[in-house]
Amino acid sequence: MSELIIRQACAEDIDALCALILEHGPNPWNHLPEDEVRQHLQGIATSATLAVLAEEQGQLQGFVSFRLTLDFAAHQPAARAGQLHGYICEAVVHRDCVGRGLGARLLREAVNELWRLGVSDIYIDRHEENAASAGMMRKAGFSELLTYADPTRRPNGSRRSTLCCQRREDL
């Protein structure tokens, strides 16, 4: 097996990231509107979006994108009300790499980068019934916070999302 390289994504990676997620990300549990995904990943060029990726023999094998936000302020501990926090936006692994722990490894690297940026709380969400994502999130240290109706983003199964969180004091 060749060496796996994990690094920060840069503007030159955007097209490959878009291609990977649009080919290997769609499943009944994922909400991946192409225009929104492309716009989100274009944010890498301005650092509005950050991402870590894995390459093997020069081939993109997976990535996790994330950003700083205030979107989850309602879930912040009172002591940190109003503070920036992290949100893990997308996580995708090439089909040929599924089951190798790559998703959890990339997710942990994204979490570490968010800690380095000074956030104390990191959020991520998934379809309530997405067992693969649930396992990856658990392996990376996330705990379930709440589950809620989300029929617009989750048209299949229970039509619910589960919000998960990792807090600095959880480490």
C-alpha cells in the first residue's frame, strides 16, 4: 500500500473536490444540491471554507470541509454564548476507500484544525438513519446532541437530522 498524504486543500483542488463529492457522495441520506456544493467548495479560494484532503499516489481519496460560524449559537454553552464555533460541512471518501477508517481520520484532522483556530465547540449533522456517518462521527469523538424534523434536507427515511457536537472539555 502506498503512502497516504493528508494536507490542507487549496484553490487548485476545488475542481477535484467537487468531482469527488458529486460522484462518491450521493446516497439516500445525503443532501448534496450540486450548486450549493460547488458554491461551498469555491469558498476554499477565499478561506471562507477550509478543508483537509487525503491523497494516495496523487489521487484524491477523500476530504472533509469545515468553516467557522455562529449558526449553532442556540446550542452553545452559556459561558461561550456569541463565540465562533466550527461546523463540519462535508465529508466524503472515494468508494474504493470505504471501511479503511479514512473518513474518521480526516474528520479528526478537521477537528484538530478547528481546535488550532481556537474554537471550543464543533458541530456536525447527518441523516438520523445514516449508520455509516454515525459511526465515523463517534470514532472522531462526536456525541449526539439532538434529532429534529428536517424534511427539506432529508426527503428519505425518517426525514430527520441528528446534530452532533464535540466540545473542547470533551477531550
